[in-house]
Amino acid sequence: MKNIDAYPAETKANIQAWLSSLESETFYVYALIDHSFDPRLIKKLRNKIRWVSLYQDEGVDIDISPILCHFEDIAHIENQMDVLLKATNEQPMLSFWLSALEPEVMYGHFASYTDVTILPEKLSYMLRYADTRILPNLLDAMQDEQRAQFMGAFYSGIYFNRAAEMVELKGCDQLKPNDSPLCITEQQFTLMLDVSQPDQIIQQLRKLGLTAELIMSESQIYTLVKQLCSEAHTAGMTDFAELRAYCIEKFIEITSA
């Protein structure tokens, strides 16, 4: 099942250009992969790429754990680029990060974001930041200091949006990994939930078979659902069930036309 568009033909060249644009001579390249989209991925990467499960210390099944891949230099990652792009095509599961920090330190940085705590109730949830649909929403919801802490371990990072376009994230010159749990307010958490509603609705539309016959890309379907949600809000609908029902009704009209 597709969740984002296929990588454009120029994706590999764009990644190579990004890698060569960094002035620092000493850095490691890391690939963060949301393994839950393809539990067979580890077999595909076996004996090709070194990886570690970020949830291994939490006792979580490796099939749903993000994995962190370490590349010693640009030549190493370029040799495995085709493997990574083929394994993650049409899924929001791949991002790259450049840092001078050692693999053990980077593991600790990413692992510190395994859970997020919602204040003031102190409710804890697993945070799927390796899902590149969730990553930008998380960064947008973070306070400036929290965002700086997350990006403080990297010189630069890239992920691929719903149209599979490369999006660059600026890091810091003075690297400092995070080692403290992420705590956010109810307002921040609500913001993240609100922006995730189109994805939840798309899942329901797929279950009902309302997207299969459309001659539309995944990013176009997402844009359409966002537009329909905006129409529903304008009409006074705020409850998620109302938004979902409105979108389902409109998709039935579209597919029946």
C-alpha cells in the first residue's frame, strides 16, 4: 500500500548534491528508517548496511521499531543509495542526517525521543518521529527550545514529503545531543492530533475502497482531503467523526460520478 508518491528520477542526484554541499570535512551519515512500514526491510539490508533498533532497550518488538543506519562516509552511502531508495519507495519511512557525533551518541539522541510525555497529566505515548508524515508536524508543534534540542545533534537533515520531494532541515554548527525526555503541553499534543486527521481519514477511505479507482497520486489525495476538511470546518463541523463522514460522502460522490 502506497502512503506517499514514488521518488522522482532525480532523487539520488539531489541526495548526492546535499551530501556534497556540507563544508565540514568530518561527519557521519545516518539514515533513520521507520521499519514498521516494511518488517521485511531488515532482510533486505542484511550484510549491506549496519543498523541498530532504536527501541531495543524498551523491549519493543523490532518490527515496529525505527532503525538507525550508520555510514562512515559519503562513498559508503552512495554505494547503498539504490538499496535504500528501492526499499523505502512510496512510504514515509526514510530520512538522512549528517553529524560529527559518534554512532553511540546518535543512538542515545534518537532513543531519547522514544516516548513523549503530555503535561500536566504526565501521560506517556510512543512517538513515531521516524514517520516522515509525523516528523514535520512534531517539529512545528515543538517550542523553539525543544526544536533546537532535537536538531542540535545534526548539521543538516533531509526527509521526503508526500510528493516525495526532498525537504532540508537546518541543524547547528555546535553539536549537542539530547538526553532528556520530551515533554509537551496538551495544546501541543492537540495541534499534532489535528494535523494528523487527514491521514486518519485517508486510512478509512482506503478501507472503504474509495481511493482505489481514483487517478490521483497519494499527495493529490492528501491535498483533496485537507481541502474537504477545510470546507467542513467552514461549515461548522469540528468533531472528527463529522469531518470523516463529510469526506466519505464527498469521495462517494467523486467515485460515483
